[in-house]
Amino acid sequence: MLFGTAVFTPGYHPTGIRDQMPPPTGKGRDYGAGLLAQQWYGIKRLLRLA
């Protein structure tokens, strides 16, 4: 409510967690195992290297 992000409609909205699931449900994307691996994947995706 404070920043206009509250949603008062019934039902759930997609959160993106299916991105990690294997196809055909998701894309099978790997987010790394551990903090440094996750950060490295994030930086590569930010710079569009992956």
C-alpha cells in the first residue's frame, strides 16, 4: 500500500519460479549452487553474456 505494490485481487500471480523447472513446464535455467555462483550467473545475465 505504501508504494502502490499491494494487490487486493483474489488469486495468485506468477512469480517466475517455474523458470527453474525442467521443460516443458519451465526453461530449466540454472541459478547456481552457492552464493558466488548465483552472483556470477546474475552478472553474466545482466551483461547479456549468458
